[in-house]
Amino acid sequence: MTCVIINDASCLFDLRKGRLLHAVVQLPYRFVIPLPVRQSEILDFTAQEWQIIDDGGFETYDLPDKQVAEAMSLRQQKPRLSANDCFCLISTRHHENGILLTGDSYLRKAAESENLEAHGVLWIIDELAEVGITKELLISALEIWRNDPLVFLPNDLIVARIKRLRDL
């Protein structure tokens, strides 16, 4: 059964910055963006970027009313999570073989506390390397992230991946 990757906004931003939106769709997963996240004003993607996402097969998931209520209840229980974080967590909960893709440590911990699988964009780099995406593209993304003060990834992990890719 195909795994479903539920994308939060932070990972979408990082994938865009790393110029990897077109590459991730080559992975053997279904990519899903919860509708509230997609409609969020923080996702200031251009029409062309949304076209890449849509053409690449990213799906938009419109949470049923019951799941929206579940997300709002979760928000009250876990005030450190944003509403969009809660929509992502609930979406992951309700997708068989759901994997949460997030750069938010609180959201990741919340997912893991529910025994849900959660990863970040460095995992995506590893997955892309496994399917044969060029190491030049992956190194470029890692260098962009390393040099961007708005990308919050551990520098030692970035450097280790760059070294590993260069040694291939």
C-alpha cells in the first residue's frame, strides 16, 4: 500500500526554496496538502509554483466536518500547535499509511506521541537520493538550506548529507 505524505507549510516552503517541488513527485508516495494549509495566507506560492504542485500530483485534502472539529479540539488540548499544525496531524491520523512531513518540532513530537510516522525535508533528500535524483540537485538544495537563515535545519546534518552525496 502506498504511503501518504501529509505536507505542512514549513516543508513546502523548504522544498520550494531548495527547488525540489518538481522532484518529490518522483517518489513512490501520494503527496497531500490539507485544504486549510493550502489556502493559508502564509503559503504565498506563485501560480506557477501551484501549477508545479498540481501537475506533479499533489492532492488537496478537504477535511470532513468531523475531522475539522477533531482538529479544533486538539488545538485546545495542545495550544503550542497552530490550527494548521492540527489539520496536518488530524489528516495524518486519518490517512492509512500516513506520514507527516514537517519541520516543526512540536508537531513532530505530537505525531510521534500518537505513534504516527513523522519526518522532515532531510528525509526527503535521503529518499530522493534512493530513487536516483541527481546528487547535484540534492547538494544544491542542501547548500541553499544551509545558507538560508529562515531554514531551520541542523547544520551538522546538512553537512553530513552533502559529504555523503559528494562521496557517491
